[in-house]
Amino acid sequence: MNKVLGLVAAALVLVPVGFVAFVAATTPSGTEPEPRAESSAFDYCPALEDELKQLVVSTYQNNEKQVRSSVVEVRTITRRAKSDGVAIDHPSSQWLLELDRSSELFLYLLNNGHAEFTDEEFAEYLDRIIFWFEHGLAVCSNREV
């Protein structure tokens, strides 16, 4: 488990500044908002933002219990959004769908270790998970109110 948290912490530290530019370039601004359904993926941002920030802190502190708790909460929030009727498979909600998938995969890796994966496969999965956690945090942090 320490290997997982160590790799996650290292990846979080080594995130290029270009990621911020990517998010800024791909986040629509100044466009007409989509017609609002009862719920929007962005309605879940305050809770997701808190948990994703907590996840980063817990990872740096090597606090496995809190990391697990934050990932479970992220998954719970994404599942709640789906059950509330958010069109999670809509392109504008892709980030939320990927947060759901990433939290599920991360919990699988936490629960089962990475014995069934090569180190290269394991690193690729972690890179993908970390990307979507960071992207979700960036989307929620940069949302227009």
C-alpha cells in the first residue's frame, strides 16, 4: 500500500504546469450554458472539490485510511449524481464519469494490491486515475458560479 501512496504522491508532485493550461483551454467559458436539467454535474463540485483536496493532502501524509475514505466519498458523490439523473455519459459530464471510473479502479487497487499487474500496467493505471482526479478538481475549482 505504501508503494501505491508513494507513486500517487510522486505523480501529484510531478504534474506539469501544462495541465493547468490544458484545463483552461478545454474548459468552456463565455459560452451559452446548456439548458439545465434538474441536476448538473457541476452541482456536485463543492463536495467533490473538498474530497479531492483532502485526497491530495492525505496522500502526501501517507494516511491510507483517509485516502480510502476520500476515494469512497468521491465514488459515493459520483454515484449520487447518476442516481439523481445527471447525464453522466454526456460529453459535458465526461469528467464526472471518469471520476466515477477512477475511484472504482483506485479502490480495486487499494483492496487487491497490484499483484495481478506488471509494474508498468500498474503505473499506467495510477497515471490515468491521478489525471482524472486532478482534472475533476481543476474543473470544479475553475467552474463559473
